[in-house]
Amino acid sequence: MQTVNHSAIVSCAPSEMFQLVNDIGQYPEFIQHCSGAHILQQTHHHMIAHLHLTYLNMSHSLVTRNQWHDHTAIDIQLVESSFVHTLQGQWKFTAIGNNACRVSLVLHFTPSLLANIIGRKLLPALGKELITVFSQRAHAYYSK
């Protein structure tokens, strides 16, 4: 099992950062490897989302169940994937004073046997990219 662990401090409230991360339909507009995003099911406490990812000129699929915790965390659980066998993780949004928060992403995964090289490289690259682009997006949206 491999682990991806990235974090950043951003100048916005945890609830604002939660909203940016949870707006999965917008991912293709600003996440490099995301070529499509669809919400398959949504309730007040979770969503099941399908991401289409392009990496090394190949298309990959990832379906996750994302459980929400009062705008402070999003638990990620694998439903189906073309490149990982197991995946679980969490986005966490922790207040730092009144005008900032730490956003963290931790992913634990096992690449699938057929896509071992892609799985081993795509999720670490995507994890790092997500923290960077969401930090930039928060700065653009919420700079005071």
C-alpha cells in the first residue's frame, strides 16, 4: 500500500475550502489530469462521483464515495477504478485563527496489477496537484 500526504495553509475558512473541494463538477476546468467529472448520486451526507482522468495519453476511471463531516472533512472510499485496487483517504479542513485553514489530503492506495506503473505514478502526481490548484483557487476566490 502506498500513501500520499500533502497539505497547505490557505487564507479562507474551512467551510469555504470545503465548498471548493466538494464542487467536483468543476474539476475538469482547473485540474490538469481530470478530463471529466460526474456526480452519480448525492445526499445530504455523501456523494458518489465518477472522475475521468487522462495520464500518459491514456484514459482512466475513478469512482469514489465521499462522506462529508460538517464542512471539516471529506472521507474518500473507492467504489471502482481502472488503475487502483484499493483506495481510501480524507480531505481535512482545519481552522487556523479566523482567516485561514490548513487543507490536507491523505490517500492510501494499492495500484491494480494491470496498471501498476500508472497507479503508482498517477495518484501521487494528482495528490500534489490537487493541493496546489485548490490553494490557488482559494486564493483567487477568497483573498481579502
